Amino acid sequence: MTNVFAAIGQHRDDPYLLLLLGSDGLHYAKPLPDGEPVPVEPGEEWVVDERTPRPDEVAE
């Protein structure tokens, strides 16, 4: 199954590092412009959008 991502935030110190939520329920860091998503555990270093979807909403 293909993992679908939603951008839900960015790193506080690096605006070119996005925080993604995968349809698998895991969080990923994605360096722009063309880096690969890497699993991360989000903490205070991330600014997260308050309207973050649930993992089951990501693939819709």
C-alpha cells in the first residue's frame, strides 16, 4: 500500500524541513526541495498546524 502524506508543520529552526503525517499514522521529516521522508518523533522543535488531520483522513 502506498503511504500518503499531509504536511502538518515545519521545523522551528529550519523552514525547509517539513513535518508530515503519513496515512500509516507515523510522522516524517521531509527536507525541501527534494529530500526523502524520514520517520521522526515530533517534539517542541516542530511548529504543528492546529488543524492536523487524523491519519485516516490523510488518504481521503
